[in-house]
Amino acid sequence: DWNADNVIAEQVERIRAQIGSAKVICGLSGGVDSAVAAALVHEAVGDQLTCVFVDHGLLRKDERRQVEEDYAKSTGVRIVTVDASERFLGALAGVSDPEEKRKIIGREFIRTFEQAERDLVAEAADAGEPIRFLVQGTLYPDVVESGGGSGTANIKSHHNVGGLPDDLQFELVEPLRTLFKDEVRAIGRELGLPEVIVGRQPFPGPGLGIRIVGEVTAERLAILREADAIVRAELSAAGLDAEIWQCPVVLLADVRSVGVQGDGRTYGHPIVLRPVSSEDAMTADWTRVPYDVLAKISNRITNEVPDVNRVTVDITSKPPGTIEWE
Ligand code: XMP
């Protein structure tokens, strides 16, 4: 029988054997895989591990705090945060095309991470303790997918934040290589990780950057972040987290419609809710969220989020629609 304790004990032993007394680094994305991989390595070698967390400014409300405070507190992992929001916003200025955004975000992410890596490597080398290992949260399905040329068309370039630099100078530590997602979550819970991280629904590496249809700006990100936080809170409060695979919240930044609020005319943006039910994200059906939950979300968003005067629900399955709008 599969047992989280046994897997943890086994992996801790393996990691110790591989790393010895060397230094190791890990990139955290805010997602469950890198968080659990890092926690396992920390369990094995303690402060020989340093984590790098790149804040690209495209995170959801509270995500940075959840990593820096909740996760760090519960694991003891040392985290170096790089605040790169300005850099990403600068690089994204004037760009509306979805694939162009993905390329820019992917490129800037790798550059930012590599710079942080170089700084840490230099610092460690000065202290006479070179960093030789890099932790990756690779899961079993990732191993299978990248090994087998399945020949499926690449519809969107799925850049997973934390991608490997080209001139890799590290030996990889991949403690999740034999595991499935559910098993990774079980291990994370056993290690005492916060539920917001362990139970997190899928969230794309390019973050809110591909949920603003149109150019990404700081103002638009602020609007979307508020609307998204309301949606997540209300769906959770209604007990729908298990039924919903994920619920992208999309800002149609280039669309405006006329509304009326109080005794004034408004000319604001629509928000799209995209709740989907799915097994693996390859196909999906739109989730039949109860009307009263939708009503509450709609009321709250139009009352609480400036510049949004309409809330719509996407009722397209996948195919033909993809889960994300970009
Ligand atoms: P689509 O929109 O293709 O999404 O139906 C399928 C799943 O993949 C996620 N997704 C991404 N994840 N980088 C990621 O790391 C991306 O660029 C990206 N695009 C989509 C999406 O959230 C869904 O879970």
C-alpha cells in the first residue's frame, strides 16, 4: 500500500545520499510541485537549501505572502524573493498577442531566475561552499510526456515557470519523479504545508498575464486581482472547490459596455468567469455553478471592483474552447 510516510523517509535518504554536504537551490513558483519538492529537500538537508521565488507581478492576491510567510513558516525553508514586477511590466508594454506574452514572460522569467542563481552561486563560492545541485518538481507524468514524442499538436506553448536554463551547470535533484499529483499533495500535507498551497488548483505559469485580453498594465492587473480573489473566496465558501477543476477569471480589457450605477452612467469592462470541471485539462465541461453563487459573485464584483460593470459566465466546453482565454 502507498504510504506518504514511507515515501518521505525513502526520498529523504536518497536526497541525503545524492547531495551530501553540498549546497542546493530551488525555484519556487507558488505551485504545489516545487513547494513539495523543496520541502522534501529541506527535510533532508536543512539549510543547505536556498529557494528562489520570482515575483513577476502576475500573481494572484496573497500568493506572494502565502509563499513567503505561510510556507516559509511551516517548512523553515529559506526563501530569497526577487521582485521583478517592474521588469515584466516593462517587457509586456504594448503587447496583446497571447503567444507573444507567453514568450516574453517565459524569457524574462528565465533571465530573472538565472540572475538570482548567479548571485547566489557567487555568494556561496565566496563562502567556499559551491552550489552544485538544482531541485526540480518534475512529476511522473512530466517524465512520461517529455520522453514520448506523442505527436500531439502544440496548441499553446505551455511554458512552465521554473524551466531549465540552457547552459545547465547543476546536477538535478528530482524527488517527485515517480509520483502522481495526488501523491505529491499527500506528501505535502504530511510535511505540514499550508492547505492553500497543497490544495491549489492549476494556475498557469504566465499567471494573470494571459487572463487580461489585451495589453497587461498595472491598473488592469489590480482590477483582475480583486475580481479573482472574490471569485475564489465565494466558490470556496460555497463548497465548490472539489467540483471545479479551476476557474480562470478573465478581464476583457479592450471591451467596454454601458452600465448604470447609482444615478450615473458607467462605461466599464466585463469580467468573464470560466469555471470548468475536468479530469486532466485535456477536455473540460463548464461547471454548472448554482445561480445563487453566481449572483453573489456578480454583486460583489460590480460593487467592489472599480471599472467592472458586467459579469459574464463562459458556457463553452473544451473542445471547442480552451480553458484559458489566451
Ligand atoms: P488550455 O487553455 O490549453 O489549458 O485548455 C489547459 C491547462 O493548462 C494551463 N495552461 C498553462 N499552464 N503555462 C502553464 O503553466 C501556460 O502558458 C498555460 N496555458 C494554459 C491551464 O490553466 C489549464 O490548466
